[in-house]
Amino acid sequence: MESTSVRAPVEVTVEIPSGSRNKYEYDHARHRFVLDRVLYSSVHYPCDYGFIDGS
């Protein structure tokens, strides 16, 4: 049986890269991503954290 689903690329924005404690956010005034804060703990994010653009 053939699949009828269509695969298309999904654009995502990563705010915290895997293994990092740096949190980035989009600055609308500057039109770029800036360092928002550093997570001060021994814990780091084990995977990329972000969102699907346009959702």
C-alpha cells in the first residue's frame, strides 16, 4: 500500500542548543537573536529546545 502523505521540510528555531546553558531569544527591535540568559546550574539541556516557526 502506498503512502499518501507528503513530506516537506519543517523550519524550526532552536533557542537552546543541545548541551548548552545559553538561552537565546529573538529581539524584534534589532531583528536578530540575542543571548537572553545563561542557565546557572549544573543542569544543561540534553537536546535542542525551540519551536516550529509559524506555530
